[in-house]
Amino acid sequence: MRVVVESPFAGGFGNVRYGRECLRDSINRGESPFASHLLYAQKGLLNDSIAEERKKGMAAAAAWLEVSDYVCVYMDLGITPGMVAGVVHATRLGKQIRLRWIRGIRREELVE
């Protein structure tokens, strides 16, 4: 399954480390995850703090969302405005949303 991963990004390297944990969790579930915020915001690509570059990254991510099977929103660190925007876009495309927690008790909830 092709999965778009939503996890917090802004706020420092702790969120990058958590995003990597989310990717590992998804891979361990047999999925093929994509986390645009971890890819596009790498040094030398797009600068997330520059509005126009952030917008370009979100547009590029939207193309991947269209071909995904569902979206996994990793909830352990809370949800950011960028994650909300991704969920709203996914919902408009009719994508299934799965809320996941991986720290403590691993669980998943489907959003109906």
C-alpha cells in the first residue's frame, strides 16, 4: 500500500527523528510510506520557513497524495496546521485517514 505520512515537522530535530520513527513503523506494517516534509525540507532543497518554497513543497506533495491508498496521521506529538491541511486535502480526495500512535501502546483508529 502507498501511504502518505503526516507527522509534525516544525520545531526542531526531535520532530525529524519522530518522523523517521513513523516511516519505520509504516515500513514494518508492510506499507510504502512517503513523507514529503522529511524529503523536501532537507538542506539544499526547499526552505520550509520561506512561504513560497513551503507552498511549492505542499503542491509537490499533493501529487503524491492523489496516488496514495490512504493517509496515516501520527498523533503522538500532536497535530500541526500543516498536518490539518494535509488531512483536509486527503478528505476532499476521498482518501481514508488512519490515526496512529506508536509510542506507548501502539494503536490505530480509522476516521470515518
